[in-house]
Amino acid sequence: MSIKSWIAERWRPLSFGERGEVVAARYLRRQGYRIVVTRRRMRYGEIDVIAVDGRTVVFVEVKTRRSAGAVRPAISVDAVRRQRMTRAANAFLKSHGLLQRCAARFDIVEVVWPIDAPQPTITHHVNAFPAEGSGQFFR
């Protein structure tokens, strides 16, 4: 990667979803979580935010919407998405030697940010769903 392309990527405007992830990470920090990494993409899937809450590794899915509508944004995390997150979380824990050493969970953070609102509404669903599919490692 050339320096020119690195600078272009570094300073490009964030998408709406990426802005929601930044807001969610800031919210989690204020709640006492330590953010380990954001937007982690792996062969097995993608995890928006990986954080630590006490002695628990937390894998966070961020759902950003313009309006809550009739259906909550967290409902859009379907079984396929949960299985992908489980595989990605499993791979992350294995690669860092943490698979049997620590507790882990999945949270969902909803960021609802209407066009005319200066700040979004944030809803945090702690332990939103259990691990699904192969690689179930949670206690």
C-alpha cells in the first residue's frame, strides 16, 4: 500500500454505519468497558467492537438506523449473523490463547440517529444472544 492510498483511506469520510460504531465504542468506554479493537474483519466474519468488561471479553454488534421504526434494529441480528459472529469470536479467542481462559459474551448496541437529531439514542443489550452453531465455547 502506497502512502498516498494509506492517507486517502485514513482521511475518507466515514459511512453512516461506521459513525454509529464510533459512537457505540465511545458509549461503551463511558460505561467502563475497555475497547480492544473496532471493525475486526476475519476470514470467519466481522465483529464491530471487541471490548473487555471486567474479566469478560465482549463481542459487540452495532446496528445503526435513522429511525427505530416498528422493528427494533437488534431484531436484524438473525441466526446466520449470530453463527458468523460465534465463529469469528471463537477464532479471535483461539488466536489470542483465551479460548478456555476467560468468559465471553455477545452484546448488541442499537444506535438510532434521526437526520434532524444532534445526538443519537443508544440502547445497549447486554448478553443479547448465546453462541450459536459450531464453536460454542461460552460458559
